[in-house]
Amino acid sequence: MKDFFKTFFAALAGVLIGLFLISMISMMMLGGVVGSISTTPTYTLKDKTILKLDLNGLLSDREGDSPLNSLMGTKSIGIDNIVEAIQKAKENDKIKGIYIRCAHLTSGVASLEPIRKALIDFKDSQKFIVAYADSYSQPTYYLASVADKVILNPKGSFDFQGMSRQVQFQRGMYEKMGVKYQVFKVGTFKSAVEPYIQDQMSEANREQTISYLNDAWSYFLTNISESRNIPVEKLNEYADKYLGFYEADSILQFGMVDTLMYISEVDKYLKDLTETEEKEKLRLTSVKNMQGIDAKEKDSKDKIAILYAEGTIVPDDYSSNLISGSTITAKQYVKELQSLKNDEDVKAVVFRVNSGGGSAYVSEQIWHAVSELKKVKPVVVSMGDYAASGGYYISCAATSIVAEPTTLTGSIGIFGLIPEGEELAKKMGVSFDEVKTNKHSGLGNNVFGIPFVISAYSKAFTEEESQMLQKYIESGYDLFITRCAEGRSMSKDSIDAIGQGRVWTGSQALAIGLVDKLGGIDDAVKIAAEAAELEDYALKSYPEKTNLITELLNTAMGGTKIQALQLLVGEDKYKEQLYRKVLETTEINIAEMPERILF
């Protein structure tokens, strides 16, 4: 025991000293960075300036939702900042045009719409838009297609092949491990469980996938056709050719681009457009710089709040190590919604939802907070790339719902997916024994697995237990369609008919009554203002963006807590708790949509 405490306190002291040193070094190194995050410096434009849009990174609703992304090599690009920069550039006489520099942009289809609309609106100023790429992807070309001049490198490439959705089926892999998944669900089209129990898509899943892909692709082509004056039939013909294997000269002949230039020639072309002397440096400004230019905002006490909810809907205690990307929790969003309800200066709320769903329980808590808020002031949902399953659950109570034509929504259905590992236990040489006082006392006990690979229960559910779980899932689905029926003023039977886990595009959802209007955040703001009878108002975004140093300290403390826990309880006990945490936070009642369009 003496040796244990000696080792423990020595290790703990080492952890604390290490944390202190790392914190001090981080503060010294990042002091300037933090300052730049907390306050945006004023920026002064010079004449003959071009706004440069660098389309390189991960496109999301807001930049900076995870400040650590930049330190991890992932550049986050905020749609809000880009649109604001374009709007300022339109009104500022010192900005002569926009230069779109296309690179590697990761984006959903609907996320491109606000930027494309802002670019089209910018053209009313009679200023130029020039786009250039070494290699165009479909997302970057969709934005570039509105430009007055679309330029491709003479040795560049052009990716144009259509949209697809590929599903990886893993049943065989889990069977080899000795794990079987027990499935409980409601929804003929609810496809999230299929990769664990099947080898290919069900006919229902294939039907819905073809439907939403064709609808989104048709919208995509129609807009490009209008911008480039190329018939949709021709564009489909080019997609079938797979233009990625064609030389740049052929892309030019097809009319997909206007000219071929090397980057140095583009620089000279931009100088000519701005009447800049050859020896002078081309004046380019960034989206970041444009944030430092005062906008002509209305000074009003009355506010419309824009509350951004992006990512998977998860329980409050869900470990950040178990999921990547942004998350939506009841703890944060119920608090935000209650705060907006009580803020007398906030007259209406635009709830921006960009989520494929997640926990049904958490979705219910947020739904209730939205319902309570709506009793006091208008709540208008603006849907992003996805607002489906749990994402639709938290949206359905709104005063009004606005979606982009290519938003994926609906997926009104619930499932439970429970791993059983009796065969895995045998392969690992692990056995279990138990004593219990009641019939189902052991339900959910004996969690084990391979660290960071698979976690499972040691035995399968009995027939009676399976029936109990299925009934529980059906009850969750009934509540889900009840909430949707109440919010949309429809019958439960009507919701069930268009529910069953089926995914719809925004355009399709409008036709069946799941949304009220097609458009973006700007449209949602206008609807909210009208509902609140506002003419003069200011916009304010929520939640407040995380400070970089706070994010770093939270991460550091999380790591220290894990190390201390391992020391206190031992490595084996820590692993057992980790297995249990994985299964506890993988909720039985899940309202999630796995569908994603590969673009």
C-alpha cells in the first residue's frame, strides 16, 4: 500500500507539473493569437482592392466552432463570414471585384447556396468576379460557375461526375470478430442499421437514395446551366464522360471554363482589371480582413437572435473522445433557448439547424425548450445541409421552417442497435457468471470488448427482453410523430405516411408539408422579423464562440483527469468503465440519419 501511494503521488505530481509547464508555454506562445480571436482589429481598405475568397478547407455554418481545428491542421471556413464579406464588398467602392481561388473544399450541397446567392447578388454592383483553380471539384465549380471569367490551369483537372452515396456494410467483419448486432427500429426507410445486419441496401433505402440524389443533382445542374448557358442534357452528358480524365483543352471546348491560364497570368489579368501597374503589388484582401471593416448595421435595441446548432445530438456526458466534429447537447441548448426566451431585447429567434440527428431523449429536451420559447416569441428554423431525424425533431415545433432545396430532412424514425458478443468472449477466453435477485436484474451488465475497437454485451437478449425493447422503440416513434403532428398541424397518420425514416430533400419536403419555404438564413430572418412585427432590428449570433485558450485548457484538464483516473482505479478497471461508458452513451432510442451525399 505504501508503494502504491508513493507511485500515485509521484505520478500525480508529474502530471500537475507537466500541465503547469504546458499551460505556461501555451499562454506565452498563444497570447497574441488569443488576442486576435477575442477582438477583431480594425482594417482599412485601399483603392483598387480585390476580395479574395480562398475556398480551401471545411465549410461550416460558423468559423471557429472548434478553435483547435486550426492547430490540428483542419481549416474551418465559416459561411457566415464569407457571406458578410461579400455583402460588404458589394457596398464598398474600394473593392473592385472578387477573386475566387478554388482549392480543396469540403462541403455539403446546401451549404454552398448562401455563398452562391451572395455572389449572384454581388454582380448587381457591376463589379467583376473571377474564378481560378488548378483543379475544380464539383463544390468549387458550383460556386465558380457564377463568375464572369472561369479560369483553369492549362495542366489542371476538372472533377465533374455526378452525385453518389456509398455505404460500407460491416456485418461480415463483426461476425468474424464474434459480434452480432440486435436491431430494434420503426421505419421502413430507416437505413442506419443496415450496415450492421445486411450486405447491401434494402430496396426501400435504394428507392429513397435515388430519389433525393436525383432531386439534388437536378437542382445543381439547373443552376450551373443558367450560369454557364449550357443545356442540362449536355451537362449530364459531360458527367457521364467523367471529365476528371480529360485534358484542360477539352474542358475549354466543352464550355465549362472560359480560358486557360497559369497562376502568374491570372495575377496579370487581375492587375489589368483593376488598372494596377505591372510593377505594383496586386491588392488583395481576405474574408478575415473584411471582418475588421465596420458594417452598416442598424443600431436597435430590438434583436433577432440566430442560434446555431450544428453536429450530432448527444447526451450531456458524452465523451468528446467518442465522436468527431461538433455536438449538440441538451445542457447547452436548453440553457441557450431559455436565455433567449427571457431576454426582453430578443424579439424573435432564428434557429439554424445543421444536424443528422442523434439521441431521441436529448432531441425531446430541446424540442420542449423550443416549444416553450415559441409561446413567448417567434422561432423560425433555418435548415442547413441536414436537419433530419433528431435534427427534424428539434425543428418541428418552430413557428416556421425554411430549408434549402438540397437540404436533407425528414427521416422521422427511431432505432436501437445493441451489440452482443458471446462468440467474441469465447475467442478472447473471457467468461461470465452472475447472481441476480430478479428476472431481468442482469439486463445490460457484463460489458467487455477490445479497447478502442469494439464494445459489446456478454449475452444476447431473451425473446421477452427483445419484445420489451421493440415496444420501447415503438413508443419513442409514436412520441416523435406526435411532436411532428403537433408542430406541423397535421394528423399522426399523415406524418407516419411521410415518416417511416424516409429522407427528403428540402424541395420534396415543401411539397409534403414538412417545411414552409425554400431559402437560407436571410429568408428565415425576414420571416422572423415579419412575425415579430419588426422593421428596425439588430442581429446577434449564439452560442458565443469559444475562446482558444479556454478550449486548450479544457482539453488539457480532460487529459489530466483520464491519467489520474487510470492511476486511481487501475488500467483494467479503467478499461471496464470505458466499455460501459461507450454503451451507456450509445443510447437505445436513437433518431439519426446516416445519409450523406458524396459531392
